[in-house]
Amino acid sequence: MSKERVSRRQFLSYTLTGVGGFMAAGMLMPMVRFAVDPVLKADAGGDFIATPQKVADITEEPIRVDFSYKQKDAWYESEVTETAWVYRDEAGKIVALSPVCKHLGCTVNFGGDKEHPDQFFCPCHYGRYTKDGTNVPGTPPLAPLDVYPYKEKDGFLYLGKAEPRKEA
């Protein structure tokens, strides 16, 4: 034990500081939890978003598929609409390509160039991609179009988040 005695003034100061600290923590904890909780909350949705496109209707000709989903950013919820170019390749496998040009982010269209009707065309800087999304050498894009992972459920096409193409 200490031989120095605590004065009444020191005791009151320590007691009030401790009680004030507990009260401040009690008031701040709900505010901190309110601010942090929506950010840490797990999403109930999956990684794949349903599209209105039936898998049986997909052919070798690329078609534009628009799909929407709700995006939640902490407390703000918005509806986001994205697009994919979907077709079947020669092997019958489904290919879903992002329409975002890898040059400057413009939107590409299939058959938009009269000189190259079987390619994706970016009108911003005349970028071109082959049907499989590979960038044509000598045009502005330096990388191929991103691809959407996909799955089929109940006969409809579900798309994931667009990913850069994996080199084989």
C-alpha cells in the first residue's frame, strides 16, 4: 500500500472522471454501431444475377442482354442496369462479354462498323474486337473484352461480375 493518502479532492476527481468515461462510452457505442453496422452486414444476395434471357434462345449471333439488380451502398440503395453480349461459340458453349471497351470505357456494339459487320466496334476511337472479344491489333484497345461468368438456373441465364479474360 502507498503511504500517501488520497485527498478528498483527488478522490472526487478520479470518481467523476471514471463515471464520466463510462457515460461517454455508453452514449458513443450505439452511435458507432449505427455507423459501422450497415457496412459490415453481409449481403443476402448471391454472386449471380438473373437475366431475362432464356438459355434455349441463345444462338451463335451475339445478342444484347440487359439485366438489373439492386446495389446497396451502406444506407443508399439504387437500381443498376448492366449489359452483356451473349452468344454460343462453335463448341456450343455460352460466351458472355462485357460491352465496355478496354481503351477508354466506351460501349461497344456488335456489327456497328459497316466494313467489319462480324466484329464488335467501339465508335469513340474506332476500336475493334473479334467476335470472341479479342482486341484487333492496330486498333486502340490494348486488351480483350472482359467476360461474365455464367450459370443456368430454371432455363434462364444468370451472370456474375465481369472479370478480365484469363490468358490460356
